Amino acid sequence: NISWFTDSMREGRPVAVETRHLIQDTLPSEGPTPTSVAIVSQYACQRRTTIENNNSIFTDAFEVLAESYEFSELEGQCLAFRRAASVLKSLPCEVRRQEDIRDLPWMGEHTKAVMEDILQYGHSFEVERMLSDKKYQTLKLFTSVFGVGPKTADKWYRKGLRSFSDVLTEPSIHLNRMQQMGFLYYEDISRAVSKAEARALGSIIDEAVRAITPDGILALTGGFRREKEFGHDVDFIVTTPEPGRENSLLPDIIERLKQEGILLYCDYQASTLDISKLPCPRFEAMDHFAKCFLILQLEGSKVEGGLSRSKEGGRGWKAVRVDLVSPPVDRYAFALLGWTGSRQFERDLRRFARLERQMVLDNHTLYDKTKKEFLAAQTEKDIFAHLGLEYIEPWQRNA
Ligand code: DCT
Ligand code: MG
């Protein structure tokens, strides 16, 4: 879904870069325990967030409300819940009392009220109401289709459509090819991709790259690079040390996948990168690198332990979403950092760069506005160093 990249941030002014937070053990039976003092930054890029989430009871609830605000295009409220969720995900233990969050950043009144309900009753009434709201349910269903973003989903809802069969039988609706594929492979694509499936796809892409150019560079990125167990797609960066050669790389890979008979869908977008126009004055919807959004046919026999899908319908393969991005090699580190995510981590890296360092960071470059110069980087570590940030490993970026 291309709208993943829509990043419309409404930003508050920075409070202090760091906020003191006291995490106390609340179990009375354990007697006096040492009080650990942790410092929780308002920036996700100054927090280490693994996939282990001790506060999913709160963050799942926040995500429902964030999503509903996203559907209503209330960006400020949406971001408020996403920020609060991101802070709670980084905590080393479960929040058990309202006092535990007292000194945390981004805990607004609404957020606190939702948490209060959960602490007191085990669930939030507002979230329950939202989950049973017909409009929310319908928009959630429609946006689960590849190629359908919140705008299209809302348009369909306003036409009175409530189900897939309503959409598919409505004569005034013309699905684009992406949406047609989204419906055709819905069963497969809406089911999460496993790590084993991602690994199998990595081998397939790697083989294609090797056959095209022996010095090709392939890197897993996105959620699987952050060591997530499941994802909605598999993201890769592919490039070559030979400048300019990256432009024909994706078309060559696509051709090979087609010849192998495993290319079910391909939306290829050539590079629109113009170095002289960087840095982009504001963060744009999507970066300018060549990229393709694919659906590949993954054979169960190629996956260690088989496909994650329970019923295969007897066909022995699964349709899987794969994204390939192809930056020039001198942009590799920026592209890798930008595509590794998480979304919240990326947002805060850019916000930190701008507000704390007077720099502009995007998927192509890092620009120092004070020195009026671009800062080159070979690796992600170089970029963190330019920003004066401690290095955060990919598996600690699940903000
Ligand atoms: N990205 C970003 N800003 C966005 C959307 C995406 O910076 N608004 C980056 C971060 C993740 C990366 O692009 C790949 O996007 P997705 O595949 O949507 O995210 P993911 O973290 O890989 O999640 P999933 O496991 O669901 O694929
Ligand atoms: Mg992904």
C-alpha cells in the first residue's frame, strides 16, 4: 500500500530532550526493592525498543484510536497516540499504576484517560466502542486490501458500500490493477509473512541478483531487519558498486523473476532522483529511488518448515508482497536507515535532526543547515555519528 509513506507530521515544540522517569517495583510482597531510574527521551531515536513489548495491553488500544483518527484525517490526535504507544513500547517493564507514567513524555490527557480505564477495568470503553463502530470496521476492512488507502476506503464507505462483495459488484467502481491484485490474492496477502518465508524470498532475490551482477549488494530491510517475527511484506535494498548501473538492476531482476514464472504482479517506478534538488524542502511522500512493488509466487517447498498458511487450497504456494528499492551506492546508508523503520523511529530521527541539530535528514541525504553542507555516510553508524546520537541497532528500532 503506497500510502505507507504518507508521513504528515504535526509537531509540537520540543520539551526537554530527556525526561526523568522513575520505574519502581510495585509488588509489596517483595519488600524494599532498589529503585531504578531510567531516562526516557521524547525522541524514539534516543530509546532502545526491541520487539518485546511489555505494554501491549495499552499500545494495542492506542493503535485502534490512532487508526480511527487516521481514517478521520485528524493527524494531530493520531500522532499523539502513536507517540504515546511508542514510549510505552520502550519501557523495560509493565505499567501497573498511573504514577508509573507520571514523568514519561507524550502522555496527554486523552492518553491517560484511556490508560486509567485499562488499569481499572482491564479494557477501555472508548476502544471497545470504536471496535464495534460500523464505519471503523468497514474502513479497516477496505484498507486491508493491497492498493486501497484511507481515501479510497472512505469514498467507498460514503457510497454505502460495506463489504467486499458490495465493492466488487458495484458498477460505478473501477479498480486499478493494484487493487484488482489485492482482491485476487487477498487470502494470501492479508495473512502475515513469516521469518522463514522472508528468508526463502531473500534466497530467491539473492540468486537473481548474483545471476545479473556478481558484485551486486542485497540487504534485507523493513520489519524483518528489525527482527520482527512476522510482516505484511518483505523489503529489500539492492544496489551495485558501479555508479549508474543500479538503474538497470531492478528491470533485470524483474525480467528474471518473470522468466522463473513467479512474478504475479509488478509496479515498477523508475528513479526520479535529482541530486541537485536535494535536500527536499520538506519530507516528501516517497523517496526518489527506483523501486518496485511486487507480488511473488512463493513455493512451499522453498520454505523451511513449509508455508505459514494453514490451508493452502491444495496449490502448494503463497502469494507474497515484496518491495525492492534501488539507490545509487553512495546513497545506500541513507536508504537502508530510512527503509529499516520503524515508522515512528524514522519520524523521530528526522524530527531530532531538524529540531536538535538544525539538519535535514531524509532517505537520500543528511544536510547541515548551519554549515551549509551535505554530510556523507558509508554506513548507518556514520549517520548516527553525524547526528551526535548513540548508535541504535536495527533490532532496537521497533519504536
Ligand atoms: N517507512 C517510513 N515512513 C512511512 C512508511 C514506511 O519511514 N510512513 C519506512 C519504515 C519501514 C519501511 O519504510 C518499510 O515499510 P513497511 O513495510 O510498511 O513497514 P515494516 O516496518 O516493514 O512493517 P511490516 O512488517 O508490516 O512490513
Ligand atoms: Mg515491511
